[in-house]
Amino acid sequence: MSLIYCSLQNCLSYLIEAYITVKRMKKAVIIYDSKTGNTEKLAFIIEESIEKAGFNVLTVKVDEAKDIDFFNYDLVCIGTPSYQWHPTKQIIDYLKSKFDNYKKQGRMKLGSPKVSGKNVLIFCTYSGPHTGINEAIPATKYIGQFFEHLGFTVVDELQVLSEFHGSEEISTKGRMGDIRGKPNDEELKKIAEKVEEIAKKI
């Protein structure tokens, strides 16, 4: 009987310890839109990297993220392809809706004071056939403004050169040259390492 009691005690202690560990884990959410798979591939690379840094990570497409509360997470990651140097319409509409709701709740303060422990990482895939990376920078800056207005800290903006699926001409003759197969394995590895280091500092 005493052996069973000790076993139950050990089991209970283990469960309590495991629960405390999970509660202490930092939380991240990755919300993304992807049209040809480039941004989705990047979202999963980022997910793996953040998990390696010790985060509990939820990854969802933007049309499944309606009920996500950004303030419940230590790190929010938003990903989009660049469309006419903007995020996709789905990402824009989503952020505008969230922003309006937070404004109604009084969570947007004049002067946008920093909210401790709230961070955002923005990632954007682009092909840049006309003006290169300048087609992606405005998209990440646009997203960043929504979060800066809420007091989040933008920890980084990743603009990732990616193949333009469906047009060999754009993928070979644009401003960025031959971008077929991009981002390649070596480039993805560097992104993964960079994201892991960023997450470890949060």
C-alpha cells in the first residue's frame, strides 16, 4: 500500500512540475497568408526555430486567426507575400479588423507606450521583378505600424527573396536576376538560425 502511495505521490509531483514548466513557457503565434507556398514554407521554418528557442508555438493561416488575441502572446509573427508592395488583402483586412477592435477596447493609447513583453516579427516573401527589395519593405513597414500603435516591439522585419511561381520570365529576367528555387536550403538555414537567436533574446 505504501509503495502505491509513493508512486501516486511521485506521479502527482511530476504532473505538477510539468504543468508549471508549460505555464512558464513563452508563447508565440504565427499568422500568415500564402498564395503559392513561399510564405507558408517560411512560416514552418520560423515555427521550428521558435520552438527550438523554447516557445510554445501556434501556427495558423490568417483566415483561421479571427479569435487570436495578440496580447496573449509574447511573440506574434505575421507573414505575407508582397502584392504591389503591400501585404495581401487578407492580411490588411485582418489587421484593420483587429486594430478597430483593440481601439474600441481602449488598448490603443495615445503616444503608443511600449507594452512590456509584447513583440512582433514580420516576414514577407517577394520576387521584386521591378524594384527588388523595395517591393517588400513597404509591406513589412505597413504591418509594423499596426503593432507599434498597440505598443508592441518590432524585433525584426524579414524580406525574403522568393521564386515567382507561374512565370519563368519574372523568375529569370526581373531586377533580381534568376530567382528560381529561392529561398534555397542554405538561405532557409540562415533565416532559421537568425529567428532562433531573436526568439532566445525575448
